[in-house]
Amino acid sequence: MNSPLDEEFYCTLKLVSGEEIFCIMIVDDSDPEDPILALQDPVIFTYKQYGPNITLQVEPWIKTTDEGIYFIRLSKVIYMTECHNIEMIDYYKQYLEERGGLDEEEEEIISKKIDIFIHTNKVSKSRKKG
């Protein structure tokens, strides 16, 4: 990647815990040994079968908070792939809209949290080297 926060993309992740989540992801690779992943609005897709019908249920990854962004290390991921499946992306967008989405103030807060986290991580690394 060209910069620590190069671009965001829709992503499916399988974590070492066994959880499979879908989110918008940004990669901070300022630590090439174990990059930090910023997960925005992660959800879990669950398929339910009722007779011949299959429905898709979307629910938040973490149910006990309404935070919009979570940080994890790449070492906690078994695999990840960028999602180009328009149907999955549309389900995800619909879920976010129904949930109320983010207003401009919430998006600004998330952006500041990412910036603070990245800055803190860089300062911590420079202290360890010094």
C-alpha cells in the first residue's frame, strides 16, 4: 500500500475465533509485521432456511455497543477478501440505512478516532525504537 490509510473497501473476514464478518475496512500497514485493520460497521450475515425458502439475516458483529469502528490486528485474521458481490453489498447498505446510518458528526468522530489511534500507534513504536 502507498500510505497507512490508503483506501476503504468492502471485505469479508474470517477471524481466528471462527467468526466471519462483513464490513468496510481500512488497512494501516505502518507496522508491516502486524498491520492494524480498521473495521467500520462490521456485521454478521446468517442464512436461515424455512422450508424451501432461504433468508439472509444481518446483525451487528458486537451487539453490546453502538460503536461504529473497531481495530484488530491482521494476526487475528485467518483470511480476508475484498467483496465485489453487489447483492451482499446492497444487503449491507440496506442494513446500515435501516439502522439509521451515520450522520456527518458521527463520521467525523470515527475519522478522528482512526487518526488518534494511528498517531498513538506511531508514537508508541518510535518510543520503543528510541
